[in-house]
Amino acid sequence: MNMSKLFRSPRTALAVAAVACLALAGCTQSPAKHDERLTKAAGIARVTVVCSKDLWNETKPNGMNTSNDTVTVKATVSAISAGPRANRGLVEVTMTGTNLVAYLKELDANAHPSSWNKTPDNAAASRRVYDAIAPAIDRIKAATSPDDPAPEIVIDDTIPEKV
């Protein structure tokens, strides 16, 4: 195929190439239903993620993600010191749905970088957290009463999952 016929001028060809490069450089390889998941998360009043303190520290937004977007997540972090989960190094991270959206975007950017971007050091941890949070969000149903508890997502492979 003669490219000179497809692009009438070298300027046009250069512009198309530049747009394609810019589009690919900022993309992630987001999982299916990612956008729908963000929309659903935005409607959650409050959610708690239970995980190890180290996992939270490894994946919490540090103000800038791999695509150089500013990420701000406000969350309350408290150690679990009583009950069956005590003394396991776990923390409860409580945030609003809109903060969960920002956290999911950060996790997605770090866990599923495009092939053009360098894989971040916390990619495995981000992928583990994203893969735990995503199906939990997908399973959330509308509250049936004002007394229904906020969703809780537990990320600890040594605790059997509730059925």
C-alpha cells in the first residue's frame, strides 16, 4: 500500500502518528467492566477495605500515579486490635465511594500499565488489591434498610472467605 496516497501530506502523516503515540502512551490495559465499576463505586456512601498495613502502604496513592495524574484519596486507617482479626497486622481503611473511585484508578494504572509504560514496582500488590476489590464492587446490591452495614472487603489470603 502506498502511504503517500493515504496521507496527502507528510504533515498529515506526522500528525496522525503523533496522536497515535500520545493515545498509546497514556493508556492502561484496564480489565473488562472497569468504567462500569467506577460508576458503581461512585455511588457507594462508604466502604471498608481490610488488608495488611504493608499492602495498604504499598498501594495507597502517593499523590501521583504512573500517568502523572494527581491522585488524592482521603481514607481513615485504623489498626485492628480486637476480635478474631487482631494481631495479624491488619488495618481497616474506610473511604467514601468517590475516594474509592480515585483509589481504583490508581490501582488500575499501576496494575495494568500499557505495554508502552514501565511496569511500576507495586504492580503485583496493586493487581492483588484491584482483583479483590473489583468483584466485591460487582456484587454490591442496593441497601434494603438504613441499618445495612457498609460493604467490607477483606484482603487476607489466610482468612477463609465468607460464603
